[in-house]
Amino acid sequence: MDNSKVGHHISEQFNRELEDIRNKVLTMGGLVERQIELAVEAYTTGNLELAEQVIKQDDDVDALEVAIDQECTQILALRQPTAFDLRLLITVIKIIHEIERIGDKAERIAEMAIQLSGTESKNHHHELEHMAELVKGMVHDSLDAFARLAIDNVPEITALDEKVDREYDNILRQLITRMMEDPRNITRTLDVLWTVRALERIGDHACYICEHLVFLVNGEDVRHLSQKELEERVKIIR
């Protein structure tokens, strides 16, 4: 973790508080990464024990979000930070929300694994696994960028979202065709659709983490920019 970007304070306690918050964010991120991995495995293998584990882990993720949020709020009130330190705390509050939402989507996939257990149709495992690998990489790289407080590879991470969206569209078309061919498949196919949608949203939240990180490092709000505009802004920042 690059500590050179964080101000050096007279109060060593303040330094420790900021470091503790960043470490907790990464711990929370690690839990969510594991949730995604287990949820996808539970879905593709029908392992209900893994699915239940993902659902239980969501309580740990929620608890960390609350603890980090409270710690940030307390520091804002007592320390009245400015400049980078202020942006750090604001960004952390935003990022832990994105991480918590990713955890919710992983839990959703685990719930679908339980709901779909025992069904014969596993036609979309290959496509879903490839999509899952893409979003897992996006989440990991966005959290790694936060750990390093570096935005160099932000455009590369957000660019993957287009690939995820294409995967989602392709699977969606296949699912619609399947439902049209046999209406008896509608209920189960919609459950598969919810799973694919959850993965697509995980990719979106990874992009949001990257956008928050750009604000942290440079103080510039890059939300709602196109991919090309984001790439140009990051080049300027470099």
C-alpha cells in the first residue's frame, strides 16, 4: 500500500486510524471476492453447502460496512480532516457501499444455486463461468488499485465492462429463445437470468469503485463519463 499519498500527521494516532480504515476496507473486499468465487462454484456444481456459506458470510460483510462507516464518521467529526484525508474518508464510505452491494449480488447467486439445485438444465454454465471470471478479475483489480492508491490501470478495468455487457446480452438472447421454444422453461430460465444479471451488476460496481478511486487520487469526479473520456482524463492525471 502506497503510504506516500497520505499526509503525515503530528498525531500518530490519526495515522493509525487512517491505516486501520484502509486495511478494513481491503479485508471487506477480500471477503466479498471469496463470496463471488464460492457462489459461482455453488451455482455450477450444485454444492448447497457452499451456497449456504456465502449467505452466512454476508452478515460479516454487512458488519464490516457498519463498523467502517461509523469509524469514518467519528474521524470526520473529531479530526475535521482536509484535502486528501477528507477525500479518503469520503471515498471509503462510497467504496464500502459498492463492496456491500457486490456481496449482496454474490448472495443472490448463492440463493439461485439453491433454487436451481436438482434441475437438469445446465446449458449456460460455460458462458456464465466465463462471465464470472471477467467480473471477478474486475473486482480484484479495482480493490488492488485502491490498495496501491493508483489509477494507472483504471481504464483497463472499466473497459472490461463492455465485454461483460456483451456476455450478458448473448446469454440473454439464448435464454429468451429457450423460453419461446418451450414455455415450460420460463420459471427456471428466469432464475438463470437473475444469476446472470447479478454478475453483470457486480461488474458495474467494480467500475464504480474505480471511479471513486479517481476522485480520491485526483479530486476529480469522473462519474458518467464515457470510456473514451475516462481514458483521456486518466492520461492527463498521469
